[in-house]
Amino acid sequence: MKILFPDFLLWLLSIVSLIFYFSYKVELSLIYGIVFLEFVSLIRIGWVLYRMVVRRKQNVSFYVISILSLLMNGINGICLFFIFLLALGFTGSH
């Protein structure tokens, strides 16, 4: 279950960035934060894939939790990408 804690933290930070997008004026710092979260999400996907391939375990629950983690990070990455596109459109820096 420790493997899902960073994923929930990334989801929480993504929700906070979405709230900032709708409640505050969109600035470059918000775009930098979204890009940073996107990179962290991609690194997390790579790390989970590494753990699944290199550190094989015999129990099924490890693979179920790893696949759940990959799904969470993939959906999080897609959502962050669309928030990034929205924020980029409102700053006029495209």
C-alpha cells in the first residue's frame, strides 16, 4: 500500500492546481507547476514499470497495486496535460 501514497499525493497536487486555475489569475508560475507535476507523474510511471519488470514478485497483489498505480498516473498525466493547455491558452504565451 506504500506504493500508492505518492500517487494520491500527485492527485491531490493536481486537484490543487485545478482549483488555482479556476480561482486565481493564470500566471506563468501555475504553468511551471503543472509542467513540474507532469514530469513527476512521468517519472513515477517509469519507476512503477521498473519495479514491475526488474523486481518481479510472486504475489498477485503487487501487480494489482502496480497496475492501479499506473492507471492513476496515466489519468493524472492526461488531466494535467489538458489543464496545461487551458492555462497556456489564457496566458497568451503559445
